[in-house]
Amino acid sequence: MFSAADVARWAEEGAPALRGTYVHRIWRTDDGWALLARRHENDDPNARAVERVALDIGLAREAPRCVVVPPERVAADDKRCKKAAARDAHPFLSLLRKRLVGCRVLDFEQVAGDRILRLRCERSERAAAEEGPRGRSLIVEFLGRRGNLLLVEQGAPEEGERIVRALEAGPARRPLAEGEPYAPPPPRPGGPDPEPRLCPELSPDPETLRLGIAVSTAQRARAAEVARQSRRAELLRATRKAIARAEGVLRKLEAQLREVERADEYERLGDLLKANLGRLPRQAGRVTVTDYTREEPRELELELDPQRTVREAMEGYYKKAKKLRKGEVHVRTRQGETDALVADLQAIADELSALSDDDQEALDRCERALRRLKALPRKTAAPKQKQQPNQGPRRFRTKEGHEVLVGRNDMENDRLTMRMARGRDLFFHVAGCPGSHVILRVDPQRPPNHESLLDAASLAAYYSKARQRGFVDVHYTPRKWVKKPKGAKPGLVTISNYKTVRASGSGERVQRVLASARSEDDEHED
């Protein structure tokens, strides 16, 4: 385990390395989370990166950590890991990428002297025009049985910090609901442990990050060891669950066989109704019949469905007897297969009980056998997403020289509008018709005139399905009034506070603007 003193040492070493950097990437690792931050020349996020550090986070109870390490320690440059991380659509990860990537790190600090760390950030100057609080923090709590991540934002001074979302829901005594004020838990009785427990022989060193490297290496090794030791237990637990399921199936099959034995009784009741059909009423809830199959005839009372006729009741008895006899072969066949399955699973359980945790070859063999018997969940491959080449937006110039950007597909529409466009840039889209997102760059020193608005609107009409409709309505609004609904498909946005102009996707104007792209390409080639 570790103590609050360890957390204080992690913050002491990591804070100088993280202050002034910008969050570049966030992804999930095999046993935790990782964050890559970069320091840029002249503190300009658009300038060349001169230094990189990574934050290695592990939330498992067996190997907790939140330390600053060199990027190679979290495989930040591994192409295979980067591709897997790009496909990861975990909801909390997507939120962190949206809210934290591009933010400037202000501090990395311990909270309330407890086992809690805060990565305090603020939005960059480029994103300052966007709505919402500028200050935000990623909080790592090592409390309870498992660690937790929380994203909080700074509200009004009198409101304090409010929770945007938590990775894990909090307990009933401390719910971590969205929108609720964030407050650290009360201190534990007796106060924090003053002695560090992880790598106490090393002192924090922001230059070499030797404490973070040592803690990360030790805790990752510990996590791998726990995973290796728990593999046999997990396979044994899955085998016993499969045996319990199979035994439940056997009990149901035995009940069905007992029901099959009643087929003769149902057929006899049908025969009794058939023999007495001529003297019975057409419909009744209770009838009296005479049983002539015994040595001395005797009268029997039968309960029937009052909503059905006596003939229908007779046919129902015959049908049920036929169905039971027909299913007897299937039930007995399945009973034999299930008996064999239980025997095979019990043999695997006995083998697992006798194995050691280090015998990986035997564990692999048992796992293959369990998968063959369908005792383990099937490995489902992630759905393949249609890859759309990232060529960047199309670029044009209005008659006045303002730059216009046009998205090529749904993914690039999102990237253009939600990432590349600035808050004051103008967003164009044809009203009520699918089409590309069009962004007109706005220079505060030289705002676009009405001709530039018409040029951009004509491009929106040209790169839409309304190209051949003549003049159409084109909505435009500043980028800050464009929102993407939660969970919406790529390319889908909502706009507000918009104005409308009439533009056509054909004619001399759009041809002139389209020609500006070709002239720019010629200049680049020269």
C-alpha cells in the first residue's frame, strides 16, 4: 500500500515538470490512464514543442500510482498503442479529450493533505472566447477500494468547483453527481500516515523524475504480478459458474421429463371427454364423465376452461400429450449433452485447482478448452469504422481576400468546426439540407464585408445537396454559437443566433471562388 506522504512526494517531484505545459493527448493503458503534456517555445501552444512529460495513473487497489514520468514509460510514441487509443471511445475518455486537451497546466498538487491529487489547468488563450468556465481540474482520488477520476470546473467565486463527471459513481454518503459542488472527503481519524511507503529511499527530483520512474516501474510490475496470480482464480471462478449454469439446465430438463410422464394421463383425459362427448353440454367449467376403462365404471369430475368448448378441451388434451411425447427425444438428447458438459467442466476445474499460478502453458490450455465449451465470454472485435482520409479542409479566398475553409466529409466537418475554427469565425450551412461545413475566417482588424459573406454562402450551397436548386437560404453564425449535441453522429451540430442570406451553388460567383483554390495551388507549386 501507500500513504498520503507518498502522494505529497509525487506532487513535489511532478509539479515543476508539469507547470506551464499544455495537455497534448490522453489515453487508457493496460492498467490505468496516461496523459502527455508538452512545453512549447515562448509558451505558445502553436510553436515547436521543446519538452514532453507524461502522467502515469493507476487506479487499481493493488498498484495505485499518479506520477510524472518520461513519455517512453507510457509508450507515448508506440504506433500500435496510438492507433488503439485513437479507436477507444470510452465516454469519460472522450470527455477528458474534449475538455482538457489543449489546456495549460497550472499546477500539480496534493489536496487536503490526503491521498488526492489535482492537475489544475486552464483553457488556452485561443479557446478563451468559448463559453463555459476557463478553469478546470482533473482530480485523482485514491480512496476506498478503487481509485477514481473526476473532472471539475471552476464556477462563479461564490459557487466554487462543480463536478462535470466522475469515472466511478460515489457512495451514498458522498455522491459524485454531475453539477454538484466538489469537496474532498473529511479527514480520516488519526490523521494521514506521515511515513512514505513506496521507494522511501529515493528523494523527489524534478530534473530526473527518478521517484516517478521507480514508483511506476514497481507498481506496474506489481499490477502484472497480481494479474498473473489472479488468472487461475478467474478461470476457476468462470468454470464453477459454468458448472452451476449447466446443473441448473439439468434441473429444468428433469422437470420437463417428469412432465413427459404425464402424456398418458393427458391422453386418457382426452379419451374420457371423447367417450362422453354426446351427453355433455357444449361448454362448461366442470363436467362429470364416466370412466369405462376400469373393471367397474365410475364417475369423475373434470375442471375445464369455461371459455372453451368441451370439444376444444378434448383436442387440447390430445395436443398436449402429442407435444410432450414428441419433445421427449429432444429433452433426453439435451440431457445427455449437458451431463457430458458438466463432466468436462468438472475435469477442467479439478485441473485448475491443482495448477500453480506460474504454469502459463497449462492455463492457456485450460482457457482454450473453456472457450471451446463456451464457458468464457466470447471475444468480440471492435466494430470497424469506415476510414475517411484526413486531407484537411478545402481552402478558398473571397474576392476581398478572406480565407474560407470547407470540410470534405463528416469527420472533417467536426474537426473543422469544433477544433480548427475560432470563436469569432463565421459558420455557414444550407438551411435544412445536408452539406459541408463552411468556415469564413474573421480578422478583427479587417472584418468581412457583405460580398465575402455571399462568397462563403455560395460555397456552402455548392458543397451541399442543394447545388442544383438555384438560390437557397444559407444560415450563418459565429462559431461560438455552434454546439454539438451529446452523442450526436459526426457532422451533426446545432446553431443559434444565426442570420440568413440567399446564395446559389451555380453561377459566376461560385466559379470565381472555386478558381481561387486552383490559383493558390499554383502559387504553392511555384
